[in-house]
Amino acid sequence: MQGRLAGALLPGDKVVITEDTVTRGTSALDAALAVRALGAEPVLVLVVVDRGGTCAAMAAAEGIAFHALITAPDLGFPYEGA
């Protein structure tokens, strides 16, 4: 996991995964699974811009909350791939 996570992470820690932008959401979910593999608990995926509209469902399927500060439609654009 070296190079994938910043800072100390202990089993049982609650973790927020942050991203500047997501389209499909696979990177955020990969990070959440890496956190779980270390025994910590990813509790939220927090993104600045959701461009794809699919990350929320992917996070929910893993039992992780999702929040985007702004979405592509908020900016007047359709979700990518829509």
C-alpha cells in the first residue's frame, strides 16, 4: 500500500476518501478498498466535482456514504457518458 495513502492509518480508524473530481468513481472506490484492507473503515467519499454521476451508487454498494460539493448538471453540463 506504500504510496497510496498519506499519513498513519490504524485498524478501526474512520476515513474520509477525498477527490477533486470523479467521473466513474473507480479510483475513489479503489482507495476505499485499500483502506479496508488495512483494517480501517471508509465512511465517506467526498468529492469537489462529480462529473459522471455513477460514484454515489458505487459507494452505496460498498456501504460508504457519498457527497459531491457540485455536480456536472449544477454547472450546466450533462454527466459524462449520459
